[in-house]
Amino acid sequence: MLEHPSHLNPEASRTRELRQQHFKAHLSLSLRMFSPNGGSSQHKEPLMAQPHLQALVAEDLIKTYPGGRGKPQVRALDGLSFTAEAGTIFGLLGPNGAGKSTTAKILSTLSRADSGTALVAGVDVARHPDRVRRTIGFVAQKPVSDPTATGRENLVLAGRLQGMPARDARVRASDLLDRFSLTDASDRLVKTYSGGMARKLDVAIGLMHRPQVLFLDEPTTGLDPEARSEMWAELEAMARIEQMTVLLTTHYLDEADRLANRLAIVDHGRVVAHGTPNELKDGLRGDSVIVELAPDARPESALSAMANVAGLRELTADGRTVRARADAGRSALPRVLAALEDAALQVASATVARPSLDDVYLQHTGRTFAAGQKSPILSSESEENAA
């Protein structure tokens, strides 16, 4: 009879065993915080919110972090407020460091606000964190799965740590593997998964105990465009099938536009605009006129030239890109190009488009979304570590 390889190398076997024990302890601690029963062996159904209650309420939340090395404190949240209705995908959109992850951590009991009120399913987060944890799931930016276990093993373990009976955990795991198109890879080690597959598994782990509210913190960060598109489709189907409330934090404009029923745009720890994506875009009257100047053209000169074009307003420049708004963009564009030509300014490209979320962000903050990414009040990594 062939001897098992672990018998041939006891030290390697023990190293693997210790690594698995460490992972189980880490995952147990993480999932117990969100367990429907606080981690006990008796499985309970998640608490259901009353239909008339808002699923999520944040009111005047303030949160500061130490600046470090003698620097002043950083105010990650500065009176942030919003509400999210039950059964919807609510997006928090903002550049890295705007306070999105801090908000998610406060609402999910992983951090405490300095002041303000936070409610989940009508329950005060600060006063009754254990009751809140019975209703929620949390998918963090960092992976929680064990790379040395299979996808199925990860899900079943997560269910068992949530107090689910073994049979229920196996059935639920199979359902989620099928829903996220992971069945064929269910018995492979997670370390062999692609980035998109591993991220799907993280979301499935967060869904194992059927939470009423699911927090998705930057769910597609680091994924390639194809994997992001696949994840979007899975998240849309998940929200429809599970009939849950989802709080989505993202710094991708297209992600918020596609997934969120309603969203709040966050800048420097405050909500600067909120509504449905279409409401926010429709609130900007007119079209966007966007001109990309040639490398040797001066944006200041372009702004001066375009200021004389009738019908243009809200002129801004970001590097070599000059933007304006016009009630009739198509008719304004030829006049813009003529004004730039008269000023001897070369144009690399020029477009007219309906208002976008980037235009909404520009309107409410005075800078483009890309510019906001370059100078956040708190980097996403610092926010993650501080929280």
C-alpha cells in the first residue's frame, strides 16, 4: 500500500495543519462577529426588519483617525448622512479615502463613530451591535478564504462557523457555487483560482447565512475588465434572488451607475449628492462638451477662448482636458472648435455627451472624479488599516 505523502514528511504535514488551524481561528473570529447567533452551535433564522423601516440610516456620522508622527488628526467622516430603503442596492460612490470604507465598518459594527447615529434594520449599531450582527453579512476588500482549502470547504466551514447544521451548510454551499458559476472549480484549492473566481467566493462566503443586509466593500477592486463585468452580472442576480439590501462602496463610476438603485456621492467624509443615478445626471441641465487639447496647447488660453462662445457655461480645465456645459452641445461644438482655431490652439479630440456621474461629481465638488482620486483626505490603505 502506498504511504500518504504527509507520513513521508511529518514537518510539512504539521506546517499545513498549523496553517489551517490559524485560518480557521481567523475566519471564526471574523464570521462570529456577523453570526446570526453570536457563534453558538444552534442555528437561528436572521432577524427580519419591519417593512416600514429604512434598512440603513446614517445621521451626522463623525469619525477621526490619528494623523501619525505628530500630524493632526484626519477627519474621515465629517457629518455623513444618508438612508437606504430595504431591498435595494445602495451605492456609496467616492474616490479612494473619501470615507466609504469607514462608513461601512461603522454600520457593520467593526468600528465606532465618534458621534452621530447609525441604524441597521431599525437597530442602533452602537447600542446593540450583537443584534445588528444577526442581520448582516460583510465582504471586505481583503480576501477571507483559505487558499489551501477548496472552494466548497471554505463555504461549508463558513456556514458551520455561523451555526448552520452540516447538511444545511453543504446544501447552501452547493447552491452558491452554482449561482456564482464555481461548481466546476468547487473541489479545487482556492490558490488555483483566478482573481475573479476568488472574489466571487468571498461574496458567497458573505451570503452563507442569508443575511438581510450585505456590505460589499469595493467588490471589484483589482479585477480585470472582463472579471468585473462578470461580477456585476452575478451581483445583480444575487440581489434579485436573495431579496436583500446591499450597501455597495465603490470608486468606479460605471459600477455605481450600473448596480445602484440609489447612491450617495461622498467627498471628504460628507455626502455631497444623492438620488438615483438617472436623477443625479438629469439634474444637470444640458450636454457635456469635452475638449482634449494637443500637448503644446495651454488650457488657460483655451478657457479664455471658449468663454466667448455663446451658450457655454461651467468651464473647467483638468490638465489638457477642458470641459463645459451647453444646452445644445451638438450646435455648440462647431463654435467651440472655431474659437480654439482662431486662438491658434490645436485640439486632439472633442466630444459631446449626455451628463455622466463624473459631471455630477464635478458639479458638486469643483473637480473631476479622477482628480479626486489623486488627492484623497485619507488613502484607501490608511483608511482600511485605521478602521
